[in-house]
Amino acid sequence: MTQVAEEKVWQALSRVIEPDFKKDLVTLKMIENLKIEDGKVSFTIVLTTPACPLKDEMKNACNEALRSVPGVTSTEIAFTARTTSGTFSGKAPITGVRNVLAVSSGKGGVGKSTTSVNLAVGLQALGAKVGILDADVYGPNIPMMLGIKTQPKQVENRFIPPSSNGIACMSMAFLVPPGTPLIWRGPMLHGVIQQFVRDVEWGELDYLIVDMPPGTGDAQLSLAQLVPLSGAVIVTTPQEVSLSDSRRGLAMFQKVNVPILGIIENMSMFVCPNCHHETPIFSQGGGEMAAKELKVPFLGRIPIDLSIREGGDQGVPIGIAQPQSPISKSYETIAGQIASAISILNAGAKPIQIANFG
């Protein structure tokens, strides 16, 4: 039996390029615990996010590279992750939280909260630890969408957020009786947002999703200024009136130097459950056109579907109720793209253009 030379193994792995960073796995120091025993090569690939969507691609590339090494008869490749976090000048990090993602929209009614919940489920399905801060103080409904009916615990003036299916959540809905209107001005909003950010024990999270209030007012600016945001995602529907508001949302994040990770087009079309005919109720392709115009990534389309609405009303998101459905996989794909974009930004690269409205 030909003895496997460790040097040849490292040389082979140095030819495997990490798809996001465009450098080889050895240079990036992503290979650990390399062992060679009787022709079997085993090692661990250390990812920058557990939600990496390219695991299989990297594994296949490693296997292909090692086939050329004399004596290699089999391989065993494991994955682990050390989620990276960014550095944010002048903003204190949230204890235990590595990355904070804002999900925003320029107007209400576009499915922003539904998108926030399903992105959280998608990131979790990819292996990440996720929480949601329901910052939509005027219409807090994330607990209902997650099926959370318990109240947060309070220990020494700190909130312990309740969770559902492993996703922790903090929301104004826990603190205000149902049906009570919130008539708050800017300073009051700023105070409660600061409390939600600083006085909650989130534990160890790879991603904290912030479901932003719609629009570009005091609450949005307070969040953007208080929270060390890794990036923002804009949710829109295809019609022009929604896209126009989304452009204003993008401009707001630009003013506070928050990277735009991309645009999601929600309610892109309605597919008849009987005849499967596709109807673009809210026009067609507007989200992708806006992304091109604003020079930000287009992350994908989510159709109008009864199962999405049912999941929100019943407190069981579609990604949990129907994890193998095409829509659940679409959310996972978008979540993976977002996780990859954040990792690239955390590494100091700048592949994502922030739209210039000046």
C-alpha cells in the first residue's frame, strides 16, 4: 500500500478555493485536525458561519482534489463553524450576539415580519443560533407568528426572552396588553429600544434578526444608531409604490453607514393551487429591477401562498411546518446568501455596494 504523504495532502487542499472569499482553504486556515491513517484522510473544515450554503460544494471539491494524491483510499470530512462578527465604530456590541441583521421595509403591508420570522427559521435550519428582536413597536406580532404565549422572565432587571423551536424573541407585545394602542413620541421610543437592546439576555447567538418598524422615522433611526448592525435587508413587493418607499429605506441605512445586503421581493406572484397558473397580482420583476438600479444584490422572490399565511396565523412558520417545501427551501437559500454576505463583510471585504443617493 502506498503511504500517503501529508505534504501532498496539504498541496491538494491548497487548490480548493473557498467560493465566497476566493482564496484557498489552506491559506484561509480553514482546515483543522488533519489525520492520515492507512490511506484514509480525515479533517475538519472550519466555516465562518454555520449557515454556510456552500458546504457540499466545498466537500465535493476537497474529495476531487484528494483523488489525485497517491495512496488516498477514502476521506472523511467534518464541518464546524466559528461565526465571525464585525467591528462597529462607536457602538457597543450586544453581549453574546455575533451579528445583528435588520429586516426593513419602506412601508407596511409588504410582509416584512413574515419574512423576518421565516429568515430566522431558515438560518436555524442551516445550523445557526438565532433570535428575533421585534422592534415594530406599533404592530408587534412576532410572538404570535412564532406561537409564543409565555412572558419573558425578569431577573435582576434583565429580561430572559421566551423562545419557540429554539428561536428566542423579545417584543413589545409582551409588555403591552393586547389591543392597547401605543402613542409614543421619539424619546420614549428611543428608551424602549435601548432597553430591548441592552437589557435582554440573548445568550449565544450567531444572528439576531431585528424586525424593524416600517418607514424611516424615529424608531428606525434610533435602532440604526443604537444597534451594531451587520447589515440590512429590504423587503418589498413588486409594484412601484412599494419600490419607491424601499428606495427611501435604502437611503436611510446609507446615511447611518449600514451595508445593504440585498432586496427580497415578497408576494412576487400568486400560484393557483388548482390549475397552477401564475398571476403577478402586484406587478412583476420590480424587486430585481430595483436591485439593479440601486446596485445591491437581489436575494430572491417569495410568492403569495396560503401556507405562509396559515403558518403565521397558527404560530408554526412554514419552514417548521413544511421544512421540505419549495418555499421553505427558498427562505433557506436567501438566508444562506445573507449569512455569506455578512461573513464576507466581517472579513473586511467590500463586495456589496451601498447605493449612492447623493
